[in-house]
Amino acid sequence: LAVIQGRMRVLVGVKRVVDYAVKVRVKPDKTGVITEGVQHSINPFDEIALEEAVKLKEKKQATEVVAFSMGGAKCQEVLRTALAKGADKAIHVEISDEDVSKLEPLHVARTLRKIIENDKFDIVFLGKQAIDDDASQTGSLLAGMLNWPQALYASKVETDGQSLKVTREIDGGLDTIKVSLPAVLSADLRLNEPRYATLPNIMKAKKKPLEKKSAKDLGVDLAPQTTVLEVSEPPVRQAGGFVDDVSTLITRLKEKGFVKA
């Protein structure tokens, strides 16, 4: 397949999320989580997807890596980071901050489909899930819309003649499949270790192209399909206790009804 020989164009989704090291706090009115004044970064799984795409380019198996993000103006921060990590250009689909909180995987998949229809790509790389909603739906929705093969939760990606050989970890072993291109892939945790953005590359990223689009221009309907009823903190975990021996443990478990006499 010609695209394997170095003419592949790769589109990578990078979502702006609350940084994984931040302790998330729920709003007092329980309508969502507090995001104002909170450190944000690229979704960690998207960062892994980006690294794999950049590696394909370094191996001369891809010619261009394009980063995509959908959200408010601050999304440009994560797109510039993606450019500093090796993406060649970026696409920012701008939506209002109000719509960001209502954004669903279906909306993102529809937007990606429009971009791919307007500009040919051979692979779409996504993180297996976003750490804010944990939906893990965008990749499979997009593959269905495009009628492309999908290889999700990839822990290893290799070129294999006219196809890509993708391995994923499953309970008790590894599952390896072969997909023809174009295809949708999603990255799992152990696929690779993302590189750091060096200062020279951060400076170079400022000169790389960042194209702005709007959901309205693309004709994407952002009407919400679901309604959030309430967001709440998980229940506080009760403190454990200590026992002197097994017989005491069994007695305690019987008293609490966990073990039948």
C-alpha cells in the first residue's frame, strides 16, 4: 500500500483536560467540576497517541502529523504543546465555553468526520479515553461513521506490508489484529512514553500553522444528547481496622454479616 511507504497523513486528537495531578473538586451546585483557575494539559492518552504518530513520521512512514482539538480559545495551549512535541500543524475547532461543558463524544466524532471529508487522512490516532469523562467512545463512533476499520486500546503498532499490525493487552494475554488503511486507532497506556517538549521546539511551535475553524462552518450539530442531572463526590471511604488473629477476623466478619455462621 502506497501510504505505508511514507505518504501517510495522520490526524491526532488532543483534548484539553484538567491535569491528571490536580485533585478535582465538584462545584457547590453539583452541576460539574471546578475548572476555573485549575491547571489543564493534554489528555495523557492523547499525548501517547501523538507520540506514536510522531514516531511514524520519524521512521519515514508518515509525512505529516496534524493535531486536532475542539473547545474554547484555551485549547490553543494544548495544540501549541502538540506542535512542540512534533506535530506539523494544528486544527482548532472553536466553540463557546458554554458549549464545551456540553460537548459529547458524538459531537467530536462528527467534527472529525467533517475534517477528514474535507482533507484526506490515512490514520486517525486518539487516546483510548479522556480522563475527565472516561467515555472511550469517540474512536469507535468515528470509525462507524467513516466505515473504517478500528484498532482500539493499542499497546503496540507496527507496519506490516499493506496493513498495520496492532497489539492490545487483554486479560491473560495479547490480542493482535491487522487493519488496512485508512483506519482509526486509539492508544493505551503502555504504547509508548511521550517525549518532553524542549524549549527550542516550543519556540519553533509558535511559527507552525494553527488553523481555526468553527463547528458552525463545518455544519456540526452540537445539540446535547444527554443531560447531567448531578455531579457528586464519591462517598468517603471508611477507615479500616486491625485484628490480632484469624479467629478474631472471622468473628468480626460474622458479626457484620459478611460471613455466614
